[in-house]
Amino acid sequence: MTTPSETGDGRLDPGLSVIVSERRQLINLAYRLLGSLAEAEDVVQETYTRWYALSRRQQEAVESPAAWLTTVASRVCLDLLGSARARREHYVGEWIPEPLPDRGEWTSGGPGEITADPADRITLDESISMAFLVVLESMTPAERVAFVLHDVFRYSFAEVAEIVGRTPAACRQLASSARRRTRASQAAAAPAARQAGVVRDFKRAWEAKDIHALIGLLAPDARGTADGGGLVSALLHPIEGGEQIARYLVGLADLAPGLVILERTVNGRPGLMAEHDGVTVLVMAFDVAGDRIKHLWAVRNPDKLRLWAG
């Protein structure tokens, strides 16, 4: 019996390196489309399963294996996005995309166990920020796929059309609609150094339970969202207003003595991680505009914190 990496005479498949090298691209694509690394990994596994289900002759007839893999992965994601919308209607509380640590902080699920090559997971850039992913969640599945494939991964509309099963003109309209949503919902991000400074000041004010300092760091119309997934306690609805958020955070600090708050990179931007008795219990992402925090997202669902195990 031969393995997928061998030919019938036992020699290594010369096309294997091409197929395997696409894994990083496929993970990057699927995570942006689904907002979940766990689901993205499942999509890539399904994509490779379908590739190796082809006969040798069928594989050799594929003009571009990379394009074939992208097409299959995108279509699997498109199907999942449709079912995900239904699933999230029954999700307990607010649903926030799975937060990602900095490359140097990846773990594979076991305490202290670092993956061999974190770069194989997700390339962190502006299109992976929590603010960007949250906007993607507001789009229809077709809008999201067309927009991500074209605007983020630079596929032509002809290529996108082949993948999603619509005309190039229709895909252009989908991407344009998605682009308008993105522009309307996102303010210009502050420079990275300024973001880091604001988040650091926020951390210190929270640790000191300084409500006035917190209010000064939060925009008056700030919005705070938490995700516990029904597995741990978390707000079921967003908090509106900087003062309301500040008062809630101070109250939370009173209820959780011994909470250790650490500065971390979350989805490519300055963020915070909180530990209690050595266990990661919270990852917080921020959207900073100017010198104020406009949005904050607090992920408490333990299923979404597996990469942050201490």
C-alpha cells in the first residue's frame, strides 16, 4: 500500500512539495473567511482529503493544483458560512472571532508546546485585525468570499466567479458592497506605537481600578463586547458607552482578585491577556482611534483560547 506521498513504485511524489506548500495559503484564506482557526484547519484537511481522493490520472489532469486547492477550500468555506450563520443564531451571547497570538507566542494546545513553524498558521497583517474580522461577520457569505479573495488575496474577478459560481460582474458588485461596509465601519487606526501606549495605560488603569483614567481612555461612544459561548460567565449583550464600560471593568476587577493582566499581541495589534491561577481566562482585542479606545472585544470562551494556554 502506498502513502499519499509515494508513487506506485515507492518514489516520492514530485508534486507533493507543491501541494504541501499551499497549506499556509489555505489556512490564511480559510481563517479570514471563517474567523475560526479550528474550522480553518478542518477546511484544509477536507481540501487535502478531496485531493488525495482523486486518481493519479485525475491529479495529473489538473493544470494548476494550487488553484484547484484554493477553489475547493473556498467552496467548502462558502458552504460552512451558510451553516455558521444558522449556528450563531443559537450561540449563547455574542460571537467573536477566535483571537490569535503573535507568531512567537503560538502553542499547539499543550502547555508550553510551540509549533515547529508558526508561520505555517496565519500571516498577521491588517486584514487579520479583530476590527476587520468583525466587519466580515456582518457580510453575506458570498460578499465575504468575493471580497476576501479579491481584495485581500488579489484574485481576479474572473477567478472569483469560477470559485463562487457567479458572473464576474456579480462578484465585482459583491466585493464593492463589502468594501463599502468595511469603509463605513472602520475609523483610521492609530499608529502601532500609539495603540500600544493606549493599551498599556488601559491595563494600568484597570489594575489600579482607576475609573476616571479608564473613562479618559475610552471614547464616549465606545462599545464593549464579550464572548463566553455559554461555557463561562460573560455579558450576553454589548456594553455601550465609555463610562459604562469603565464601571463594569472596575466591578469585574473587584470580583476577580488575583487576576494577572499581561500585554500581548492580539491579531497583529496590541492587546491584553488575563490569567487566573496560571490559566488563561481572557483575551482582549482593541480598536484604537486617536488616543481613545473605540471598541474592545473580550474573548472568554475557553474553546477559543487554546492557542493561549499558559
